[in-house]
Amino acid sequence: MPELHLLVLLQDGQAAMSLAEVFAQFGAFLRTFFVEFGPRQFFTVGALLFCIGWYGVLVRRNAIAVLMATEIMLNGVNVIFVAFNRWWGLKITRAAFTAAEQVLSPVGQVFAIFIIIVAAAEAAVGLAIIIAIYRARRTANIEDLNTMKW
Amino acid sequence: MAGVMHNWSWLIPALPFTSFLVIIFFGYKLKDRASHLLATWMMMLTIVGAGLLLLERIGGNAPEQFTQAFTWISTRNLVIPFTTNINNVTAIMLFMVSITAGMIHLFSQGYMKGDVRYSRFFALISLFSASMFGVVLTDHFITFLIFWEIMGFCSYALIGFYFEKRSAQLAMKKAFITTRIGDVGMLLGIVMLFMTGAPLRFSEMPAYFAHGHNPLGATLTTIIGLLLFCGAAGKSAQFPLHVWLPDAMEGPTPVSALIHAATMVSAGVFLVVRVFPIVAASTVTAAVVASIGAFTALITAILGLVMNDIKKVLAFSTMSQLGYMFLGLGVLAYTAGVFHLINHAFFKACLFLGSGSVILACHHNNDMRRMGGLARFMPLTYATFLIATLSLMGIPPFSGFWSKDEILGGVYARAAEMGGAYWLLFIAGEAAAFLTAAYMTRLLFLTFAGRFRGNDEPSPDYVADMEALQQQQVSYEVKRYGESLGGLETLYHEDEEHGDDHHHEVQPKESPWVITAALMVLALFGGFFGLLGAAPIGISWWQGFIHFGHAEHEATNWMVVGISTAMAFGGVATGWVIWGLKPQAAMRAFRASWVQALRTLLLNRYYIDAFYDKVIVRGMMEFAKALWAFDKWVIDLIVNAVGAGTKLIAYAYAWFDLWVVDGLVNLAGYMWLGIKRVIRPVQSGQLQHYMLVVLISAVLLWLFKYLF
């Protein structure tokens, strides 16, 4: 699978490769990226989800929307956890529940499940807080909730 | 059984000390009755104890010199124990002190009745008795000094018992300071004893200063002896420290009897008795002791002839008799000196208590010009007073005769041995014996004979004396309080039960039983105790009991006995003629100008007090004023200059602190205020700002990872 070295372009002040080579590499990358099934694809999806979530946190004014954006960030992380476990997870021997000689440790999945649980709890608490704030202040605009400063 | 009371002898001072503690701390809560009962019964117990102790000594149940110690201070080269040292002299002294003190406690119940500070009086005389027992019992010079000074304090406090009276204030100061002067000498003597390595314990002195091998040498022994005698002379009111005792009569009469007649003033003599080895080891010291004693005996006996205050006559008589004791000890007649000490204590206590009884009958008037004819009203007081007076005069067969005769016999023997000026001692002693008889006859006539003058129109000289006293009190009150509070008349309302009538008829009557009982006991001892040592008629128990070294049995010198008896009877006869019969010739002679001049001289006590006042007291005051001026104008100036300089420096430093130190501190504060204004907006409270910062930081970190 071809590497994507966009930022190495300007190394030592001169182009490491020509623009044509860059496009060629990018084309090769695109061609292979969507047909492979490997960690890279999962990382990309996870990172995209995380960035979308971050973007949502940064730009949305409604506190509920911000909360939702956080959920997206968490799920992006979950994808990466699971992917890591799938491809680089620890191999452990003689697990209690299988006769197999070697199995994958479920640590990544466990983390992901924990994050889901915590996210659910956090969503509940967060929504409750937002409702309470709304009742008190008649607004859920996150830009108005700026008393915690200095 | 042997020596039980010797082992428990510390109880004798402890019992009155206990009653002192109880009365001084709880006396204000107790009833008056409780105070005097406690004090008196404690004294009765000590009489029993002292009596048992004496019986043990007489029975020979104890060693010659019994000591019992517990160590109080112990250092490398000085060990100070509280030690009892009991020999025959100690035992007889304890017996005498307990009897007189006990009787005086009893007497005080009657005399002090209704007094303003009743319980304090009993507390103080208990403390005094305890310290007197301590003085008698203790063996070490330092502990002796402690008890000696407690006695001095009690004397001070009791002379000034009526401290609202100006005369009492002056008297208490005079007594205390005068005896202190003597005590300084005594302290120097103690220090010299210590520095020279001589023993500070009385029980070790006889062996150390024994004849022939005295390691100190004659000069040092003399100096130490004279210094110690200073203390004795101060306490026993001997010339030139004799001025305080007549003034000390300002105290209540029982105090005069206990402290200023029977016990404390005898403690000076007792000191010489205790250090007799030192006195005996130095001819000069002995001669000084004898001559001071003889001189005081003579000059004070003369003063007794003119005093109008009954207690002052007795005070001068006391000084005179103390002079006799010193005379006896000074001529090394140890046995006779101690004998006279004991006899005198008994009969003089009786005399003072008798005068107290008289004073009580005359509604607290001491002046003999307002007495007279009291024998009719108070026969018991008169009888006991007469016995004690005869004893004091030296009329055989009463106590005083035997001891005085023994002293004069000793003086005669010493004069015969040494010759020369020693004969003057004998002449002075005999002259004082004559005068003693004369002034006591005068006292008897003025007080007990003739007609009661207490309700007469006061004579001009009496009025003048009273007005002088009143003037002194009023001027003091004006100086002290800004106005007169009414002078002497308003001070103590002794006559309250008589209402506001101050000029009522004085009707003398016999005193209550507590007073007469005490008088009778003391008269018994004072009149007849001396028969125990009546050597001329063959009773010499005393001479075998009390002696220094080996008992010496001198043959009776019948010539001295004759002269003494003649002097006593001559004095009585002279007094009888002059103050009893009052012949025309005597009255004319009395009005002669030189007799009047002499009388003025004597009434002013040879102007010795005035001389001390003018020269020593005034000199000290001027010296103190000069020191005060030096202090004010030199020392204070330096101190103030230092103070002002410090103040200047402090101002400079305050400026520095305000503008430099505080400025730096404030600068730090303001700096942070400025920084705050710059960085505060970072924390905007906007969640999204923070997230943006995190994002930017993450991107930057990522860039750094790739760029560097």
C-alpha cells in the first residue's frame, strides 16, 4: 500500500518529488485505499469522525448539538480502539473460554464498550444539566454560558 | 523512754508555726475566739513539750549535747542543716520562752479583746514564738539567722500593729533599721567565720575555740567576736544601738512583754551565750561586751528615773537588765548571765503584763501622771506586780537578787583578777542596782500608791505632751491624706460602749481572770525561780545545771552580797523618801534650775536620738538626695539621650520601610495586576475557545514533530 507523504514535500527546501509524482502517488493511494480492508481505513474513518465531532463542538451554538458532537468524537475513538485491537491486539494464550492455543485479547473492545457506557451516562447527565440551565436561563446557547472564567 | 522529747523537739517551733499558718490564712473567716483558742492551746502544748524536755535533761536521760539534723542545703564546701542543738541552756531557755509566751497568749485574750486586728495579732505572736523557739533550738548559724530575722520582722510588724498612728510608724521603722545595723555586723561575723574555716555550728564551737589551741589567732577571734556582738547589741538594745527599744513600746503591751522584755531582746544575750566560746577566747571581746553592758545598764537606769510613761520606764529597765546580762557574760560569769536572763524574762514579763493590766484599767492610758492609788482597785495586779518589782530591785529572797548578786560577784572576781578599769564595771553595776531600786520605787508610788489621778484636771505638762502627739498625728494625716481625719481620738474606738462621751469618769477595776492568772503564774516564776540558784543560802542546783566547761563552785563573796543588798535597800529608801514622803527639801531641790536642766536632758534621753536623727538619719537623707540628683541629672540624661537617638534611628528606618521595603512589596503586587490584565482574556469561559486552543495546540505539536 503506497504511503501518503504530503508533508515531506518541502523537506530541505526543495521539492522531493514533482507535482506529477504527487498526483500519481495520490491516485495510487485512492485506488488502493477503498478496496483494502486494513487498519488504515478504520483509522481514517475514526479520525474523520473525531474531526467532525470536534468541528461540531467548535462551531455549534446549541448546547445539545455540542453534546451530540462530543458523542461523535467518542465514537471515532471507539472505531480506532476496535481497529487497534483487531490488527495489533495482544495475543494471549490459554484463555479460559476457548480451547484455541492463542486468542486476541479483547482489551480494545472492552475499552470501546466502556466508552459507550460512559458516553451514555455522560449524555444523560449532560442533557440534564442543559435542561436545568435552560430552565434557569431560558437559553441553551453555549456562548451565553460563559460565567466560568477568570 | 530516754530522750523522746529530744527527738521530737522540732515540734516545739512547729506547733506555734501551725497556728500561725492557720490564723493568718483563715483568721478572717474564723471567729476571734477560734484564733485565740488555737494559738493559746498550741502554746500550752509547747509548754508541756518544753517541760518534758527540761525534765529529761534534769533526769539525765539525754546526752550532754544532743543534736538532730536534716540537711537543708548541701554544696561542695558548705552544708547547712536544720539542726536542733539541745543542751541544758537550750532546755531552760525553751522552758522560759514557752512559759512566758504561753502566759502572754493567755493575757492577750483579755487585753486585746475587741481589737481591730485581733486574729492578726495572734497570728503574729504565734509566728514570733515559733521563730524564737527556732532561734533557741537551732544549731547552725545560717538557720539561726533565718529565725532571728523572722523575729525581727515580727517585732517590726507588732510594734507597728497600730500602724495608723504616726508614732507607731516611726517606731517600727526605727526598731527595724536599728536592729538591721547590728545584723549587718553579725552577718559579716558569720561570713568571716565561714571564710576562716571556723565552724558555723554552735555545737562545734567549744572544741574549736578551746583554750590554748584556737587556730584562728587572737586578732581574728576578736574581730569575729565583736562583729557577732554587733548583732547581739542591736537585738538586745545595747548602747549605741539602744535607741529603738523605748519607742518600740508603741506596740500593744503583750507584745512589749513578749518581744521587748522577755524573749526577743534576750535573744541577743542568747546569741552571746551560744558563741560564748568565741567571747571567752578573746579578752578584748569579753571586755567590750562587759563594758557596753555596764555602760548601758547605768545610763538607761538613770533614764528610768524621769520617764512618765509606765511602759517606757519598764523599757529602760529592760535595757538596763540586759546590760547586766552582757556584763555577766563579759566577765565570763556564764552561769550568772544565763541565770539573770531567765529570771529577768520571767519577772519582766510579769511587770509588763502588770503594766498592761494597769493600762487596761486606766482605759488605755500609759501615763503615770494619770494613775495612782491603783492598789486599792486591783489587788491581784498589785500583789503580782510588787513581787516582780521586788525581784527586779534585787531584794532578797526574790529571784532577781540571786542572779544579780551572782553577776556582781562575777564582776568583782574578774576585777580582782584583772584590776584597773575593771573596777569601773563593778561600780557601774552597783550604781545601776541602786538606780533600779529607786526608779522601781518611783514607779510603784506613782502607779499604785496615793490617790487615783485619772479623773483630775490634767496637769499642764501632760496636756503639752498629749498635744505634741496629737500635733504629730494631725500633721501626718494632713501630709498623707490632704486633711486631718481627726487625729488620735478617732483612730481606735476603744470606748465605743460608752457612747460619744469621751470625758467620762475612769473607774479602775480588776482585770479579768485570763490576765490575773497569767500574772500569777509569771509572778510565781519571776519571784521565786531564782531560789534554784540561791548560792549564798546553799542552794546551787542552777550552778550545777548551767555552766560553761566544768562547773566551778566559787565561795560566796559576802562583801558583794552585802553591797548589793545595801544598794537595793538604799535605792528603795531613796525612792521612798523622794517620791513617797515628798519632803520639802526634795521638792525645793527638784525645782532648782540644774535639776530641771538635768531632767530635760534625761527626758530627751541624753539627746542621743536627736543626735542620730540630726547626724546619721539626716546625713543619709542628704546623701540619698545627692544620689537622687546624680540619678536625675546624669544617669537619666544618658538614658534619655540614648532613647532620643534610638527614636531618630527609628524614624529613619520607618521612612525606609515605608517607601523602600513597602514600595518593593507593592511593586510586586502591581506587577501581577498588570500581568493579569494581559492574560486574563485567555480564560474566557467560552467552551469553544478552549476546544479551539486544544486543536491549535495539537496541530502545532504535530507540526513540531514533523518540522523539527
